[in-house]
Amino acid sequence: MRLKRSKTLLTGKPGVGKTTLIRKIIERMQSVQMAGFYTSEIRSGGYRSGFELNGLNGDRRILAHAELESHHRVGKYGVDTAGFELFLENLDLLNPGAAVIVIDEIGKMELFSSRFRTLLRQILDSDKCLLASIALHGKGLIENIKRRPDINLIEVTPNNREDLLSSILA
């Protein structure tokens, strides 16, 4: 099992199913050595209160939370940029043995980290396969990544999300 295109990025509105699709792809590709992370919501009282990072190596860490004090904020969420950078150190994203790098997601919260931006550029410029989600809207680096000729950008919608697995995997 492999990705049909070596640099596949999923985009779409929040809550459309990008992370769910990434998790399904990870499950299908269990025999392939991967490095990276996906993000899950932290819910409290029926409401989203934050985001947790889940490393494919088993590490977990809070990325952002409504109750977190931070000078880096996205909406109501304080972002733990220093914690994210420590989390990244243990993922070994540039490991030569990793056939696929998984990044969920390339968005405002993650891009506060200079370490993440550097790693992301190194991965994009390498021959590594990349499966990632990326913000639907964004300027600067987000926009530049989407315009790269080697990127296979797929918009996930409620109408196509159930059918995308077969078009992403070979």
C-alpha cells in the first residue's frame, strides 16, 4: 500500500473529516514505516476546548486549549508553541527509514513554531512521501505550499469524503 501521489495534502472546512480520512489512511498503511502526528479535539461539556497532538510514536501533548495562557492565540485558544517544539523533537520526522511523513495539520497554530516551519520545508524539499492536512484559507507559507507543482491538493467535502480513500491510496 502506498500513496498514489508522493505529496498529498488534504484541505477543507473545519470539521469536514480531514483528520478522520488521515487516520483511515494510517490504518490502511500499517505495514509502511511512518513518522508524524495527527490532531484530535479535546471536548468538555459538549464543546471543543482544545486540541491534542497524537504522535505516531505514541507521544501525546496538548497543542492548544481555551484555558491555556499564551501570547500565541488562535481565536479562543492559547497555543503551547514551546510544548509543540518539544513534541516535534521526539517524532524524528527526518528519519531516513520513514517512508511516509504524516502532518495533521499545517495551520496557524502549528506555524507559530519556527522549528515546525523549518522541518516542513525540509520535508517538502525532500523525496519523502508526505500526507498532510492544510488550512483551507491562509496566506504566506500556507498559500505557497498549495501552489507548489509537486503538491496533490485535494479538497475534502461532505460529498466526496467517503470516496477519497481509493483515490489517494494505490
